[in-house]
Amino acid sequence: MDLLYSFARAAGVKVETFNAKNSAELEAQLHAIPWKELDALLVGADSLLIVEGAKVARAVRLAKRPAVFPWSEQHVHGVLMSYGPNLKGLFRLAADCVDKIMKGSKPSELPVQQVSKFELIIDSRVAKSIGIRIPGAMRYRADEVIR
């Protein structure tokens, strides 16, 4: 998180964080966010935010603010944009490790693996509904544009 703040300061961007440990705290935080002062929202890659993705997406759309979510799977909730690894791919990596361990490999002998592909997905319908124009260069770079 310190790195994010460093980059933001260098770019002249003010960053404010909102944290929640459970559904009730998330609900309170969504009401506490000063939406009119917010230029954009970067949603963290927390399991609570996966489970409560629909609630977060709805709040963002109602506020008509752009937001980037970490998981492509959250597009079912009508999010504007996602940038991150594909959850199915992550689960495949985990399942592969479990399979090797179940077949006798020692966990300490397994290679360290990390995601190497990140996907940028943009939903042009959501962009239109909140009054945002997605630049052509960004559309071109996207892995998928939902129309």
C-alpha cells in the first residue's frame, strides 16, 4: 500500500482508503464515501469484496463514478472496468499444487508460481450509463470490450 501512496503522490493524486472487515462495515463504508468528491475508485482484491461485489458495483453505479475492480468475474454485477488475473486461472494453479501434494510432492519442493497474465475488460454499456467516454487507445488495449 505504501507503494501505491508513493506513486499517487508523485502523480499529484490524492488517495483515500476505505476499509471493511465484514458486510456490515462494508455497508457503513459505502455510505461514508464522499462520492461527489471522488474522481474514481480502485476496488481492492479482498475476498469480502468478491462476495459483496454486487453491493459495491451497485453503489459505484448509483454514484456514477468510474471504478476499476480486480476480477473479471465481477462484470456480472455491471462494473465499468476490471484489471487483474482471471480467478479461474488462479484456481487452476492452486488445484495443480494440491494435486501434486496429494500425489506425494512436498510443498517445499513445488516451484513458486505467479500469475503472468492480467486482463483488462471494459464494459462500454456501463461507461455510457454513467456518462464516461472510454478513449480509443484504451479500448484498443483492452483484452475485451463488452458492448
